[in-house]
Amino acid sequence: MKYGYIGLGNLGKHLAASLRRAGFEVVVNDLDRDAAKSLLEAGCTWAASPRELAAQVDCVITCLPSPAASNTVLTGPDGVLQGLRRGGTWIEMSTTDEREIKRIAALAADQGISTLECPVTGGVHLAAQGKITVLVGGEQAVFEAHRPALAAMGGQIFYMGELGKASVIKVITNMLAFIHLVACGEALMLAKRGGLDLAQAFHAIQASSGTSFVHETEGQLVLNGSYDINFTMDLACKDLGFAYEYGRKFGVPLELAGLTEQIFRRGRSQYGSEAQSTQIVKLLEDALGTDLRAPGFPSKLS
């Protein structure tokens, strides 16, 4: 199949590159053509608009920063649904909410277009390696038809069931990650103020029952001081908002998630919407006038 990829940000550019490396024909589009430079050099083709891209491919993949952006790209006057032929597929890899993916999927279905939701989790560094986890929702037959492409972009692939289910589990995983990040910062600060060697404390936690994926990855960026996770404070607030909405919808009191959402809103107010989400730990550092630097940790994950 021939694929189109729209949204060449921190995640999308790596996922599109993995598709191309696997031998797929890939047409790309983004608001910023410069974002496609390395992909064009790798043999991808540029399209001037989502509609133009869709007219050239069997399947359009989107990886965009918000549900509003996806709506514009799909349903706008120059959007994907204006160009993708009957029998085509739209794969949404953005983090969105259950209602929105179903709403746009219904519009696509009216035009004979299938939909899969395939949000990813694990971090930009795993996307660059082609090892990021892919969460899938939609019809099983559509999933199987596109499994080779998903395998090219990711490592573990989890089929979660009907459309909407992958959106829910993606929000759950992000909710946990942000809670863990706040907890990681508090733990490291306890270690620092308790007079422990921070590098040794990091490794001790890593080898303990208290470890987490976030501690083992983002914790290193905090200790380095780069905080460079390629995920913004604004995106974190968006995802925590989704989680809280699900809590209300499903009748689940999300006390930790609610508190974490407020902490991240304060972090966004303090450092700006484009600040790294890992800078949430800096709130505690600044409040106590104590940094969490330690030697031997990378500025980026690889």
C-alpha cells in the first residue's frame, strides 16, 4: 500500500521515516515544509495539502497536536476527506478523545473510508528507533490489513478492540506517566535534601520496587538538567484533561490525576505552554532553591 503521513512533529517525522525505511511509498505533508526535509531526502514525496496527499495514497495517517487540528485536516475544505477515495483508510495516531475519533470516523464511513486509531506510547526516542508501542482500535480486518505498516513504525502492538478503546488506554498511560513524573521529582528531592548521592539514589530506585519507566527515562533528563523529552506542558495538560473527563464519564474518582492536572496547569503558567513536560519537577526545585543535577546522565534519550 501507499501511505500518506500528515504531521511531521517530534513523533510524526520518526514514524514516517520508519515507514519509508521499511520500503513503503510515503507521501508527506505538514504546515512547515522544512519539517519534511530529511524525509524528502530519504525518498518520500511532498504534497501541498491534505487533500492533494489523500488523492495519491491508499491510506492517510495523521499525527497532530490536538483534536481540533485533526478535525481541520480531515474535514476542512482542503482536507483528507475531500481527496481520499472510497475503500481508503484513515489512521489517527494523534492522542484524541473517544467521542471525537468516533465523530470523524462516522463522516469518513459515509464516504466509504475506514478508520483505525493507533496512538503510540513510550517516548520520542523509541519512535526514532521504530520500537514505540502502538495501541490499536477499530475493525479487526482493517487492523490486519495495515499491520505490516504498524509493525514498521512500532515495537509492541496491542489491539484494544472497537474504535475508541485505544484512545481511552492511551489517555490512561499518559495519566500514569504524569503522576509518576511528579512522584519521581519528589523522590529525588527527598534524596537530595537527605544528603544522598543523587546518581546512586537514582540507580537504587531503579533497582527497587519503587521504580517506573518514567523514573528510568525522564528521571535521567531531570538529573542532567536538559529536561529535553520533546513533549510540552500544553500537551500534558490536554491529556490530563482527557483523563479527568473520562473519570467523570465512567464514574471514577481520579484524585491523584486531578491533583496532577492542577500541578501541570501551574507548571504551564510558570514556564509556558511550550516548556518541556519534565520541567514540572522544576517547580519543586525552584520552590526549595535546590537543583537535582547529577553527573553521568544524558541530555537526550537514545
